[in-house]
Amino acid sequence: MKVLFDTNVILDVLLDRDEFSEPAIKLMAKVEEADIDGLICGTTVTTIYYLVAKALGHEAARRHISSLISLFEIAPVNRMVLEDALTDKFNDFEDAVLHEAAIHSGAEYIITRNIADFKNSKIPVFEPTEFLKIIESLK
């Protein structure tokens, strides 16, 4: 199953956000164990680099990005993704880009903590805790 992780879910792990990090860590472990084919959007990579470099320096940012790109497939952002995002009925262009990158990369699901931002998604969207329950029920 191909799953695109929203930027906020990755940041929950990297920033160890107490109330959100545990389910995000468990989902990333599923990617590491090859139970899930994990994707992150190309824009997620640049956003995370910027935030981590600002907080921890460029060397730490490089290490984190290196780990992420070895674990996740990258959903590219190209002209078609951007053009399709412009026609999506999303309030936030960044979310529309992530959504279209997921679709163009063959993702079956999007995992985010901001479900409301993806109410017009063409593919199912779940919060990390909810998606973990679904995965466990399939076993």
C-alpha cells in the first residue's frame, strides 16, 4: 500500500511533538519494515530542510534529509502536479500540491493531522492514529 505522509506528520517525529510523535513514529517504522510504501512530497523535503537548518544548523538538516530520502520515495512536484493543483478546490495551495503529488505518484492514501485541509481529496485521507488502527485491523 502506497501512502503519502504530510509534512506535519514527519515534523511530529523530527521535533518529537509529545502528543503526536508516537503514532507518527509507529507509521514510519511500518515504512522501514516495508509494510507500507512511504512517500513524501518534494516540497516536504525542502520545508523540512529549511526548518531543521534554522533550528539545528545545516549539517543536522543534511543528516535528517539524508535519512528521509533513504526511507521514503519522493513524490515529485513537476509542471503537471502544479497545474492540477491550481484547479483543485483546496483553500491552501501547498496542500493542493501535496495532494496532486500523491495522486501522480500512485499513492492510495494520505496521512495528515489536518484532515479538514484535505476535505476535497480524491483519495482517502487519515490521521496517523486512525490509519494505524486500520492497518492493525487488516492483520
